[in-house]
Amino acid sequence: MRNNIVHPGADELTYEIREIVEVGNKIEKTGVKITWENIGDPIAKGQIVPRWMRQIIADTIMNDNSSFGYSPTKGLLATREYIARERNLEGGAQITPDDILFFNGLGDAISTVYNYLNKNARVIGPNPAYSTHSSAEAAHAGSPHLTYRLSPENNWYPDLDDLKSQLESHPEIAGILLVNPDNPTGMVYSQEIIAQLVGIARQNDLFVVSDEIYSNLFYGGAVHKKLASVIGKVPGIAMRGISKEFPWPGARCGWVEFYNRDKDPLFARYVKTIIDAKMLEVCATTLPQKVLPAVMGDARYYPYLAERNAAFWEKSQIAYSIFSQVPGLMTHKAFGAFYMTVLFKGSVLRPGQFLRPANKAAGEIIAPLTPGSNLDKCFVYHLLASRGICVVPLSSGFNSDLQGFRITLLEAELAGFKNTMQAIADAAKEFLGSQ
Ligand SMILES: Cc1ncc(COP(=O)(O)O)c(C=O)c1O
């Protein structure tokens, strides 16, 4: 090639949650049955979309030919009107349909939001981090993602002192990201914590991004507060979608809400760039937007979510009781989304720890991968080759300096869920005691 055609951020584009699947697929070919605990797809894990919801979608397809067409760039007006009305009823920041922009899934929104941010302006995000944010933000700047700590010793809440000190050392930071409820920790932040974070943004003249894709999935007494309810006059972007809620991840439908565009001309210009970029792409998927008001406005919607939330809470407590009995591990109950993070304490992980593989070929697949890997990743590979369970390491999967792994609460069948959690806990005990 006579010119370098490689993007400066190319090395930042990693997504361990799916990359580990390649290793799992190879191990599966050796005859090991794999339990996929790595990906947050409720459908893949057996969640059944209720019939009433399917009926709404089927009726729309059969009766409304326009559901096959393009939609306006920002999204269908009736759907944006519905979302704006719902948001405004909550009494926080007031928005109009004009402040809403639809995307082909939140993944698309995330990459667009960072891609069109000035290359020298950074958005600081949590550590551990959902990697679509951390990788996309790092790729836009061509250098590693900047992070503030979530403290496992304090319920995974943001370490606001760390955030303040990062802001002092990095004047290039223009925005703060929070994911609430959080992936991968399953934590839900109180109104007070969000307000403190917004206060820090206000004092430092920053904007706030809040990923709220799990905003209706919370339980165990937690109450989720949206960014809109505490943002005040600070510029902000909230991100929502239907992948986890309906759940309909294959619809590729998410949207962003812009708050306080009128309060800051630079923020307004940045938002216009994002909208203009979407215009070049024409629009987002139409059918899911068409059905959104009918599904979310249906009297069965919130009772259905309440049922799912109760099941997540039950599994959160089961997983907690299993993992908290293993010396060397630390875990927290999840209160939202459908993930939990299990940490390896202090220096319990050491090079050379191992699990006997299920067969020789599986052992040979992971043998060249483990040297030089982070120690939590070694555990994850050994777990895969030995027990056929695929989880995601915290270090490389969630851009973290902590060692641990993420499990999901998605397994539909309770006995199967308990067995898998127990098998992971037993494997961790054996791994830690193997040296
Ligand atoms: C925090 C978070 N944001 C965004 C997404 C992406 O969602 P979508 O399916 O809408 O692209 C996910 C998916 O796992 C997620 O966990």
C-alpha cells in the first residue's frame, strides 16, 4: 500500500465478549458441550418474547405497509412524541421529539457519538467498562480509554475522588460516561450519586453521557433514576433501546435523548454533527419504531417486566450465595441489568494455576493462549477447556485493572442456572488451590 490506510485507533477495537466465542467454538468441536455465559442476549439464553408482543408486531407487519419503508432520519415522529411525553411526565429535563434520534441499536449510537466527537476531546468512563463504549471512545482518540474507578469495596459505586483527580490530570476530558444500571457489575446508582456526578460535570463544564439501556431492569429494592431527572441545566445524552427490555436485540433499535442543547453552543453544534451523520445514513430500522409505543404503552408491559425482574433478583441472590462461599472470591448481588461481576481477591491468582481439560484436544487449544495472558483470562480459558463454561474476563473484556469475570443472570431454567453457577464456583476453588 503506498499510503498507510490503517486508522490510528485500529488497535483499540476489541470485543472480548464475542472474541472468546472463537475459542469456545474450537473447544466445542472437540466434543465438549459449551454453556455460553458470555453474551447478554436474552433470546439466545431462552427468554421467550410474549405472544401479545409478537401479535402487535405481526399485526403491524400485516396491516401497515409503511413499516417496510424508510423512516425520517431522526425516527418516526409518533414514536418520538410518545418517548418525549413519557420522559416529560417524569418531571425532569423536558424534551421535544426533536431532541430524540434513533439508531440501528445502541451499538450504532455509541460508535457515532464518539466518532463525531473532536479527536482531542475525551469522554472518561467507568472501570470496569462495557467494552463497546471503552473501545469506541479509545478508537476515536487513537489512544487508550480514560477511566475512573468503580469501587468494589463500596458497592461498585463510582469513586468520585478518583474521577476528580482524573479530571485534574486530563484537561482534554470533555464528558463523563456512566452506565446505569451497570454492565458488568449489575449495580444501580442512587439519585444522590448521579446528582454528585452531574455536579462534577457542572463544575468542570463537561457533558454527561448516561447509557440507560437497562433502565427498566432493576430489582431487589433498587430504584432506578434516569439522567433526565437530575441533569438540571447540564448538557447530557441519555441512551436507551429495546434489545434488553422487549427483548429484541435483533431489531437493532436504540435511541438517544439530548438534554440542554440550548445551554451550550458547542454541545449544540456537536449534537447537530451527530444528526447530520445519521442523515447521510438515511435512517434507522423502521418496524421496531412502529411498534414501540404500542408495546411500551400496553397494560401488560410493566407487569411483564416486573415478572422478569423478580426472576433476575432470585438468580442474583442464588449466585451471590454460591460465590460468596468461595474463599478468594468477592462478589456483590446485582440490583439491575442481568450481570454480576465476581472478583479474585488480592493476590490469590498466580501463574501456573490450572484446571484439568475435559480432553487432550481442548487442552491443546488453550495451551498457546494462556502464557502472557492476564491471570483472570487464564482462569477463563481453563474454565472453558475444563468445564465448557464460557464467561468473560474482567481485565481484557471490560478494560479493567481488576481481576475477575462476568456472569449473566439470563439462564431461563433455574436448576440449570444453579448448576452452572456451582460449577464455576467449584472450578474457581480448584483453580486457586491448584498451586
Ligand atoms: C450497556 C450497554 N449498552 C449498549 C449495548 C448495546 O445494545 P444494542 O443491542 O442496542 O446495540 C449493550 C449490549 O450488551 C450494553 O450492555
